[in-house]
Amino acid sequence: MASPHDYGAALDGARRLADDFLAGLRERAVIPRATPAPPGLPEGVGLEAAFAYLAEHVAPYLSASPGPRYLGFVTGGATPEALAADWLTSAWDQNVSNRVGSIAADLEAATLAAYAAQFGLAPSLQGRMVSGATAANLVSMATARQWAARTQGALPTVFAGSAHSSILKAMAITGIGRERLVPVATLPGRTAVDARALREALAAHAGPAVVVASAGEVNTGDFDDLQAMAPICREAGAWLHVDGAFGLFAAFDDALRPRLAGIDGADSVTVDFHKWLNVPYDSAAVYVSRPELQREVFAASSAYLGDDPDPLHYTPENSRRLRALAAWMVLAVRGREGIGRWVGDNCRQARTLARGLEALGMEVLNEIHLNIVAFALPASDAAARDAFLSRLHGTGEAFMTPTMLWGRPAIRAAFSNWSTTDADVERIVSAVGRALPA
């Protein structure tokens, strides 16, 4: 049995298990065909037996979610350099709650500043790492609530066209309340806000207002017109929050970057690194223009804790890992051009899939604004859709998720993996054809 202090043996075992998984990732069933009993926990069996248990009872039943044909949700994989950085993050085991005695918090700040420049954010926005877009939206809503309380002594009303469900969750957690969401009309056949309707809604409203804009709406990949919305919000004295969980990475592609025009007018911004940047879970950032208000919400006061500018005072977490290292590594290794290449490829692959689906008789329900294809079987109900998805998943070739769009049961495919190739798209189209009802 290996010594409990022998890191070499433990890391070697992890490397072998990881190698086996990654080597078969491209060809393994995208979701497991068998459903095993929940794994147990064999106690005190030692290192080798523990790895053997994982290899037999856990690894075979994992999804291929980091792989090229997993099109559910918006799920990136992990580039080699991102995975290596994540392993270093665990090995170095730095707590980024404060700046005492470690360069870790400074590396995080530098990473966030570098990405802010790439995204085109205003210099006044300060970034902090969080676990995901849900946490980032929570921080943004909490800070906006504090802004409303300080400036007008009331809870804000939130206006949005196609807000992500995490916005509603954040409104509930922060005490704003889900009922204070006011839907704003969207443009015909799109999920993007009608700027004229937003102006009218804000003009008719008394009291503090928060406007939530989508930079990459989750059902269709559509973008709200930030260039139109930012001055409307300024004129109305409203807080503008941009949820760019995956769509902010359009900034890395020259052809897509104009869709983010106006983002420098945002008061807060959400972005997920573990989506289109393809770093391991969990990794995201929130950028806020009023960090002093953010601190009023999240400050942790205690004699043994440090003071500004320690990161623990700006997010719900105190102790947390050096999440920024993987994002630092990807930008260092790939640069803007390398990241932009897979962003552009994924968008082109989405358009290719849409054409292939139409050739099979499917109805594509959205203009392909970015990386998402929403489609429906002709004249199908939810039961027929779900039966189709079951057959598709049974092929092991692709994974997609159900949704509702324009009141119709639909299917959603999102491209966000750095390793997806055109050959993978051909395999997906072929699997869809085999899954169609006879």
C-alpha cells in the first residue's frame, strides 16, 4: 500500500485514470447507455483499490460532456493547458480570500483585467471570480439592490426581454423578489429586446429600475442591442446588467465582436469561463462598476480577517481556490486568435447543423445568431420530441436538450467545445437521421 504522504503514487494513479478517460472521449457514448446503482464508498481500502473502484464503478458511467458531440446546455470541455492549470491549482492549493503572503490574488486580478480588455468592458468595472453565471448574476443583483436602496430607498424593479432563470433565482435570494420582474417585448421572431418597448416601459415606471440584457440568449444565442439599450438606461437612471455567460466570447471573433457594441455602458456583467473558454468547472467572473456597494453587501468583518482590497469582501465566498489560473493559462497559451478560432468554428458548425437538419425535414426555429440551433420535428408534440431525444441519445452519438420556443416543443443544440470538428457535425446529422420516427 502506498504511503499516505507519497504524492507521486497518488498523482500517477490519477494520471492513468484521466488518460484512460480522455483517450476514449471522442468515441465513448456521449451519455452512458447503462444506468448503474449509485456508487458506494469503500472505506479504508487504500490508494490502489480506491482507484480500481473508480475505474470499474464510476468512470464507465460518466458522460462525455467534455467531448465534441455533447450539445446540451452550453457545456465546454477542457483544453490541455486548462486541465494542466487546474491540476496546478489543486496542487498549489492557494486560498484567494486575501492578499496576505501569496501572489495568487494578484494573478487573479491581472487575469480578470486582461479578459475585461478583451471583452471591451469599461475600465470602471472591477472583476471578481465566482463559481458560475448563477453566482455572478447573484452578485450583480445584490449590488444593484444596494444601489437602489442607497439612491432611492426602495427595491428595484427588474426589466428584461428573455432573462435567464438564474436572474429570477438571484432576485429571490436577494429579496428583490421574483414578482418584480417586468417582461419587455421582444422583436418579432427573436428573443432580443425591442428597444422602443424598453424605453416606454422605463418611462412609465416610477422608482429604481434594473435592466437585464442578454449577450447570447440561452435558447437562441440572440443578442440584445446594447448600443441602443445603454443610452436608454442612462437617460432613465437605470442600472444595466449584461448577462453574457457564453456570448461575451463573441468578442474574440472579429466577425462577431460588433454584437457586443455598447457593452462599455454596462453597470455589471456576467461571464462563464467554464463554458466557451473551455476551462474546467467551476469558473466564472462578475464585473461591477460600484465595488464600494458590492462591499457593503459582502464584507466579512472579523478581527482575524484582512481588509480591502481582499477578495473575500466582494463575493458570497470567503475561502476559495485559485480559479483564475486556468483562464490565465488559456489566454497565455492560445491568445485572442486561438480562442477566437474555436468560437468562430463553433458558430459555423451551428449553421452547418441547421442546414443538415433542414435537409432531414426538421424545422429550424431560430436565426443562427451565434452557436445555438433550436429546431422541431414537423407537427410534433412534447411526447414525440422526447421520444426522438431518447432515440438520439440511445445512438451514443450526440446529446441535446428539450426546450420550448415560440410556444412549441423544441430541441436545442449548443456548440461550445474547442475540439468539435466538421466530421463531428456530420456524425451528429447522421445520428439525427437515424433517430427520426419511421
